[in-house]
Amino acid sequence: MAVGLQLVGLVLGVLSWCLQSSSTSSHTWKMKSHVEAVTTSQWQFEGLWMSCAATALGSVQCSKFKTVLGLSAHIQTCRALMILSLLLGLVAIVVSILGLKCTKIGRTSEKVKEQVALSGGVLFLLSGVFTLTAISWYAARVIQDFYNPLYPGMRFELGTGLYLGWAAAGLAILGGSMLCCSTCGGTATQALYLPRSSRGPSIYRAAPASDSSSAKAYV
């Protein structure tokens, strides 16, 4: 049971890392809203690294953000969180592989491997939380600007890159939880099946003498 949880958790973690990579490099974190537009012959979308414009003829032009210090604080923070989540996810994959019960590395004990697998699960959880924070913060800013009647800029809507990030965060948290639960379950199972000698000394008490035995003693 523990081996199955570890394998499923690792597979979910790898999938989440792939989705995190796609979301980080995506240029469609927000897309131009066509609510007030008469025609939809032009599309404009932005990501963490560049903004792009596309036409109905199929031509796409993208331009990178020329400055880093001139960007909004939430974009810079989202960049840092996504990069950090990718690094944590990569480390979590390596650590989780080393902590699997089905992998043999030297004479590593089962207890040490459980601790390694637990560390991988915690890293996956942190990676998912960082991704969820970045995606949710960016989406909140887009929604706030869309409904703000005093916002002077262009109105955008949520893009596909955000949905990829939410899916990645969910898979990372789920995979990390499975890895953590697999180690907890293994420890509990070992505690149940410990031999009687390892559970500590047993205290035996003499049974109280019955009335019949005491009566025989006085006969």
C-alpha cells in the first residue's frame, strides 16, 4: 500500500512540474477582453516575460518586457515564486526517487528512506503552495482591474496559463500529501506488528485468591 502511494505521488509530482514549466513559460496569463469591442480581429495577451499581439490572419508579434525594475511588484513576485517552485519541484522529484521503497541504494535502512520520502513530499507541498500563491495573486489583480471602473488601462481576462498553474498546484499538493501519508502509514504498520519482546516488559500480577481456596486452607 505504501509503495503504491509513493509511486502515484511521484507521478503526480512529475506531472505537476511539467505543468508548472508550461505555465511559467506561457504567454497567456491574461488575454484582452472583447466585452466592449465591436470586432475580434485582434488579440492581445501577456505573460510573465512578454506581451504578444495576434491578428485574424495568423501573424503574431511578441515583445519582451524591456526592464525588470519597471515592472509591477506582483509580476516580479510571481516570477520569483514560479522559479522557486520549479526548483523545489525538481529537487523533490530527485529526493522522492531516492526515498522510494522499491529503490535500493547501498545499505540504506527503511527508516532513513521513509524520512527521505517524507522530505520529498514536503518539498512537493511547498512547490504547490508557491505556485498557488503566484497564480492566485496574479488572477486577483486581473479581476480587480477588470471590475475597477476607474482603471485607465486595457481590460484583460484570465488566460490559459493561469489554469495550467492551478492544475499544477493541485497535482503538486496532492502528490506531496500522498508521499507524506505513505510514510505515516508505514510507521503505524510497523508499530502494530512489532514483536512482543520489543514493546517493553510485561507486568504480571498474581490473581486474587478465591473464597473456595481460602476455605479449604482452614479445613
